Amino acid sequence: MSTTNTFKIYEKKIKSGKSSYRFFFIRKELQPLFDNLGVFTLICSDGTHYSNLNVTKSGKVQRYFIFASEFFNEHPRLQKHDEIPFSVDYAKGIVRIVL
């Protein structure tokens, strides 16, 4: 798969305080790439990695998200609405992203 596919970063504020969480939004046309992936490891081009992630489906429209707050805490330069290229290695259960 080509790394021309991109995630979009979103952030949602929690109404009860200043806390927020960030997630990668998976576009509808790319959702089939994740349908059978299960738990996976997110590997960044800078060498960091996060294990035991999964895709969350939410809403009536079944929008797909990867919640990765730890990733964003480690990479504060990323801002909401940034586009992050990625590829999927099904055999190894890995999603690779390029920073």
C-alpha cells in the first residue's frame, strides 16, 4: 500500500474541564483497510511506537477513529487538522506513520 493515504488529526475538548483528547480520523474510503486489523502497533518514522491500539467505531454513521493520546503527548508539534501519511502491514499488525 502506498503512503499517500493520510489520517487527519482531531482534538475534542471535554466539557467538564481543560482536558482534551486527540485521535486520528480514518476517512470512509480508507476504513476497509482497518476492518480486519484488530489490535495493532503504531510505529512512527522517528522510532517511537505504541502497542495495543485499535480502531474505534462510533456514531450512527460508523466513523472510524484511532485514539492515540500518548502519541500526541510525545509529539506536541502535531496540530489538529494535520494530515499524517500512513501505511498498513497486515501480516505484522503494524500501522506506520511518517512524521
